Amino acid sequence: MSGPLSHLKVLDLSRILAGPWASQVLADFGAEVIKVERPQKGDDTRHWGPPYLKDAEGQDTADAAYYLSANRGKKSITVDITRPEGQALIRQLAQQCDILLENYKVGGLAKYGLDYAAIRAVNPRIIYCSITGFGQTGPYARRAGYDAMIQGMGGLMSITGVPEGQPGAGPQKVGVAVADLMTGMYAVSGVLAAVIHRDQTGEGQQIDLALLDTQVAWLANQAQNYLTSGKSPERQGTAHPNIVPYQAVPASDGYFMLAVGNDSQFEKFCQIAGLDGIAQDPAYATNRDRVKARDRLIPIVEAATAAKPAAWWLENLSAAHVPCGPINDLAQVFADPQVQARGMVVEQPHPQAGKVQTVRNPLGFSASPLQYEQAPPTLGEHTETVLQTALDLSQDEIDNLRAQGVI
């Protein structure tokens, strides 16, 4: 395995999405990632289908597409951590690892002797990243947390959806589990920062990372809008709270996204749309003015864009360097020539399906290019290999553990 993190080893006790997303990124970057799963059952997302991956005969395998999206590049081993023998295996593996990821409830691993204190005792240099719904402290610390509820609690749903008073009004969650995904990305940056700290000081540490904290943190300009003004932002559909016009607008045959980011772009848009008088009107001349006059300006813009098909607008606005784009479904996304030119889909050999496609990591490194050698593993695919190579267990010892149901 190559990549900028090929010197690091990760023990992944997480499941579902936030933790596995983090460990998949680390695996993409070249780290060796050992995914620990429950015997017979595995990660919950293996069963979150349909759709399921098809085998070479076209029949459903045991692995849902959801699982495939977050587990590329890893080695899967099955260990029953409720058994003392299984706990001993995990501690032995942790001695050899740089990073441990887990997303059990607060205190959930202490009863197995796999909490930070116990793992630190056998490996004081380890970076132990704990992902929970609400963090290790606070009144909600022991509550379970899932993405959809966090999107609601953390304010995202209050600013997502159709505005009040319009057809279909009401809060909406985002179409992917963004609280989980962003938590996974914060986990990646956090553990790498901790690795750098360890390299400088020799000191490992625990990282306390919560879905709710993450959701609040990445409200970004909307959070700052509230902190600055004291006024809670409202749902605005596809519109932007601080830029106008910046939203989906109608064409004669559908919709497209118009993203006018500055006054010069607005002037160019107005020229193309035949709205020269609007661009010169002091009421709309600057973005500050346009935000204030949103309710008057947007109907004028929409009346103009509705006169011609989307393709006409995309061609002419793009030629004038006015940001705009189609609103694609997923089939159109993966057929897009830019997406294809960038090689966003990677194909890997798979023991049951023959091959499997996943979406590549968006980062490109000039000196240490990423390679995608390991497909999302089948359940326990690497149990024997890891126990033999990492822990030097004999085949008889492995067979005995399997007979006892430990692995």
C-alpha cells in the first residue's frame, strides 16, 4: 500500500458512518486500516439495503451499497469483544497501532477493558479517537446520537427546506448524512494533528469528537450571521442568505443554478438577460443592495430566465464567466464529461462480484498518488491473515478461537 500515510496503522472499532468514513479516508491515504466487526453480523451498514452488491451470477451478496460507500481499502476481521479472549486480541493489536477509532456510547468500552485508559496502558503513544453523539461531557453525554436527529438539533434543518408561506414549506434534512460525514472528516484532521503532536513530543492522546459539536461548528456563515445579528436565519430554499441572486431559477424547460458572486457578474448576467436597466439601478447595484431588495429583484430575474431553455443560459452565462450550472440527477453526474475526465469512479477487484465501483477520494497528491487496491472487504475476509501476520498466531490457535466463537 502506498500513499502519504503508508507508515501508519489504524485499528477501527467504529461502525455505521462517521468513524468508517474517517478510516476510509485514512485508508485512501495509504494507512493500514484493520476494521474490527462482530462475528456473523458485521457492521450494521452491511444490511442497510437494498440495493445490495450483486455477485458474478447477478444475485444479491450480503453487503449493501451503503456499506460499500464507506469501507474501501480496509482489512476486515471478526472479533467478539464481549469475550475476554477477544478483548485480549484487540489489546494486542492496539499495541501495534498508531490510531484507534471508536464510536461506542460514553463508557461503553470500559466494561471490555478497551477504553482509553486501558489501551493507553498498553500503548501510551496511541491516538484514541472517540466519536459520540454528544461528546464525553455534558448533560446529553450518555444519549445515543444519529445523523438525522443531529441535523435537527444542531440547527441545519431550520435553514434547509422551503420557506414558510410557500408550497411544500417545512424543514428538511440534507439528502446524505452530512453530520456523520463532516464528523468523519474532522476525525481525520484531528487524528493527523495528534500524530504530528506525538511525533514532536512522544505523547499520545484521546480525541473527544461529537456529532452535535461538529454540526454546530460547520454552520459556518449561518452561525456567524446569528452570532453577529442575534437573529436566527430562516429557510430560504436554494437561495443564499448573504448573496443575491444565488439560487435555482426557472428556465423554459426546467431549472438551473445561478450563482452570481459579485457585482461584475451581476452586470454581465443582466446584459445577457436583457436587464441592462436593472444592473444600473442603484437599488440593485451592489450585493448589499440586492440582498435588501431580494423580494423585488428575484421575480424580475426569474421572469427573464424563464423565457429561454436551461441549455441556452448555461452556454451563454458560462461563456461570460457568470457562474451557473445544471441541477443533475446522479445518472447525469456520473455521465458528466468533467466527472469522467477526473476519474471520480474507481474500479477494484472483488471476491464475489468480480469487480466493484466506488467514488474515489477527491484529493490528488503529486508526489504520493493514491492507489485503490483493496475493495470494501467481505465480512472477516482478513481475520486469519491479520492474526497470523500481526499477532503471530498459529493456524491451530486461530482454529481454536474460531471454534469458541471468539472470531
